[in-house]
Amino acid sequence: MSILETKGLMKSFGGIRATDDLTLSVEQGELHAIIGPNGAGKTTLITQLCGTQMPDAGTIHFKGRDITALAPDKRARLGITRSFQITSLIPDMTVLENIALAVQAREGSSYRFIRAAAGIPAIRDRAMALLERVGLAEKAEIETRALSHGEHRHMEIAIALASRAELMLLDEPMAGLGPEESARMVDLLTELKGQHTIVLIEHDMDAVFALADRISVLVYGHIIATGDPASIRANKEVEAAYLGEEA
Amino acid sequence: MSTRTIATLVAMALLAVLPPIFFYTGNAFWLDLATRLTILAIAAVSLNLILGYGGLVSFGHAAYVGLGAYAVGIPAYHWLYGGLESLGLATTSGLVQIPLAMVVCALFALVTGAICLRTKGVYFIMITMAFAQMVYYASVSIEEYGGDDGLVIDTRSELPGLNLDNPIQLFGLAYLSLVVAMLIVRMITRSRFGMVLRGAKGNAERVQMMGLNPYAYRLTAYVISGAMAGYAGALLGNFTTFISPEMMDWTRSGELMFMVILGGASTTGGPVLGAAAFIILEEVLSHFTIYWHLPFGLLLIAVVLFTRGGLMGFFRGRK
Ligand SMILES: Nc1ncnc2c1ncn2[C@@H]1O[C@H](COP(=O)(O)OP(=O)(O)OP(=O)(O)O)[C@@H](O)[C@H]1O
Ligand SMILES: [Mg+2]
């Protein structure tokens, strides 16, 4: 069953067609990788899926419901979360506070004025458990801006996990990571695979081919092929458009 | 205990102890100064909720202080000269005037905030200032309440068990109100609501992506802050027994902003330190020279530029 479906999505910036008649179907529980050259429109697709940018035309359905016109926070409440290609955290809060905010957003109303947020065990414990999981527990009390790029990337994943989202949109989680950190991220994603439906955008082909159940290839805003890793590897058109230039 | 907490407690202790000494030694002038400082500190604390913790640079906060003062002055005026009896607004009762001040300001914050908060950055600053100037010009144009000349408050608010004509009692009320205001802001900013407000200041897009709508939280904070400033205005009206549009001028809003930033935005005690430093410096410098505005301005700019986080920046300790 497909959890996410786009039909005929279009988005232009001036003369640039960043998304061009894009039709995509993501199956429940799969890890669906989207690859494509720089500027192919991958991030633009993510922003439309999570609602920060509106498509010029086309529809987006999530679990059978038309969400094309829904605001980002409402989509998040339905179970869609994203991580950002360019790290997007709350720099002047501690690592723990960042994750705790994501946990609290998920656990009931945030219109609570009396109790100190830091003193609520259910939120704190869950946030600490998530930091544990991405290997950042000992950094909990440090201000976020003081962490390294690699640590920020892992925080992004912890926040995505905090939302318990069914659908995680991950925009290049390995961008700028060293080999060791990349390996840790692959381990983490392997662990997450199967528990969440994941749309993974990634330039690291080894990681993509190791992790993905299916791969879609995006070129000039249009999907030119979708299939399992083996068929994508064998696809001549893909090779010409994209994989060829890497080799 | 962090050094900031200690600094705040010391400042609050001094503010509790000195004014009664001034009073019993017949130093009416210094007691007056302390009362004015305390009332403006309440306004600064309320501004800090949105400016410091919310990152919303509102340049119209004096309008709330002025509206709060008029909510004392106008009922007192009608009580003396007639009119508005049918609305129950011809009264000197503080139990009517003070809630009125807060409700009027909350409503004004709700209506203008709903519009202002759709804008960002410089536009937000300009539009908050524009709304405040609207109130300013409205008060200038209403002849019945003195227009440009202002309105004398002949009778102070009557409160059970309190006599606000007695300067030390008025100070006591202002001081307790300041403590309560500080505790409320502290509580709110540490709550789950406060986490969203602070998070949206740091990165609104991320907060929205977590499923929280920053607009709603900001508007709520804006209304709370407005109501608190209205309360401060009601006290200020009782203190000065005179209100004029000048109290709502944009330069007054600027002074409140300066107090917050000078003392240390997004800290519990910062606005109080800022208000104290501002009022005391203004007083001292104006004794030395009539050209005190220039050195005063330069000093303020120096503090803001060279102490990270205002005066509270001096007390940067372990959190
Ligand atoms: N807000 C915008 N305004 C104008 N042009 C934009 C905007 N966002 C994206 N574009 C353009 O749309 C195209 C697609 O950009 P996008 O960021 O989606 O590519 P991408 O596939 O994510 O690339 P990368 O691999 O470099 O991250 C590019 O040509 C880009 O310059
Ligand atoms: Mg991109």
C-alpha cells in the first residue's frame, strides 16, 4: 500500500522548472531513495512534501488524504517529519532542549504554562533515550551551536525520531560527514529502516545502494526511473543521465 | 545558585530595603525615584517576555503603559465629572480600573498582534510602532480627556486595605507586583509553552516542522505581555496622578526596549537591572549637565556593544 503519492507535481522558480510533472509513490515501510544530480530538484520536492513550499500544480496524498494545501505544522501532526540538508536546529537551546521540544510537540498540547518543561520526566526521559540512540547523550546539556557538524546531523535524526513520524523525509543526512561519522549514520539508518517509511535523499551511492528498497532517479525535476537497486544499476538511461558522470 | 540569580536577588533585596529607609528618613525624592523605577521595571519585565524570550522586537510597548494609565484616569474623571455611569465606568475603584487596564491592553494586543505577527524583522518593528503611534494620536485628539495637555487623575485607585496616597504603600504594591510579574514570566518561559516560544525565536521553521504553529504561541505571549504592561500603566497613572499622550510616544517605547537590552534580555532579573540603571543614570547625569542626553546615549550604546547580554552579561556563570 502506498503511504505517499504525488501526481503531476509542478514547481517553477522564474524560468527554472525545479519540479516537472513529478509523479511518485512511496510504499508503506520502504526506504525509498531519491538520487539525482545537483540542482535536480530534490530539496524542492521535500519542501513541497512537508509544506513549506506550495506546488504550482499537482497533488500530494498522504495515507489517502489530500494534503496539497495543508500547512507544515498540520502535516507534521499527521505524521510527516523532515530533516534538513542544511542543518536546521535551535542554536541557542541545549541539545537536550532541542530534542525535548520535539518530544513535547508530539506528546499532547504545548499550551501548558505552569510546570517547568525540564521537570517533566516523561519528556526528559524520552529525549535522553533518543540522544542515547544517536550517540549524543553526553552532550545533552551543551548549547547546540557548540556541537560539530556531524553531531548536528545526528541531532536532526533524533528530532525526526522524536516525532514518531510514520514518514521521515531525510535530505542528505550524510552531507559533509567524515567516513567514520558516515558509517555511524548508515548504521543508524539501517536500524530505522523497517520501523519507519523513509524517503532518503543522498549523494553517497554506496550508502544508497546498501540501504534502499527502491530508488527513484530525478533529473531536471522529473523522475526518469524507479526500481530496486539492481534494476536502477542496470538502467541505461540512468547511467547516461547520472551514474555515468560519477564513474 | 548561579551568579545571575545572586545578582538578581541582591538587586531585589536592595530595592526592598532602601525605599522604606528613604521614607522614614524623609527622603521623599529618592522614594519617588524607587517607585517609578519599580513600575517601569514591571513594564520592562513584560516586554522581555516577547522581546527577550520571543525574539519579537516590539517598538510599541509604551502604548500599553499609556492605555493602562488612561484606564485609571478616565473612570476617575467620569466619577468626578459625570458620564459613563451606565457602563459602571465612573469609578475610582482599583478593582474595576486595574482589570479594565489589563483587559483593554489584552484586546489591543490580540487585535494588533494578530496583524503584526504576520510580518517579520524590520516590518514587525515598524508596524508595532505604527499601531502605538495610532493610540498616541487618538489620545491627542480626544479633547474630553485633555488631548495634548493630558489628564489629571484627581483621585487615586481605591483598593481594599491599601491607601495609594501613602507613598510607601504605593511603593509596596509596586514592589510586590514586580516580584509577581518576574515570577510569572519565569514560570511561563520555563514551561512547555515557553519552550515553544524560545524555540521559535531560535528557528521558527524547525519548530513548525515539529508540528507547532509559532504564530499561535507568539500571539498568546503578545497578549500576556500587553496585559502585564497595562497593569504597569495602571500603577504608573496612580504614581504620577497625571497622564498625557507623551507617555505613549515612540521614544518611551524605545526607553523600555533599552532597559531590557541594557539589563540583559531573556533573563529574569535583566529588565529590573536595566530599569534601575536607566533611571538612576538619567537622574545622576541630569544633575551634572543639561546636556546629559549625549553622554547617556553613548554610555548605553557602550554597554550594549561591549557587554554580551547587557548588564547580566557581567554575571555570566554556570547555568
Ligand atoms: N527558492 C528558490 N528560488 C529560486 N530558485 C530555486 C529556489 N530553490 C531552488 N531553486 C532552484 O531549483 C533547482 C532545484 O534546486 P534543489 O535545491 O531542489 O536541488 P537539489 O536536487 O536539492 O540539489 P542539491 O543536490 O545541490 O541539494 C535549482 O536550479 C535551484 O537553483
Ligand atoms: Mg538539495
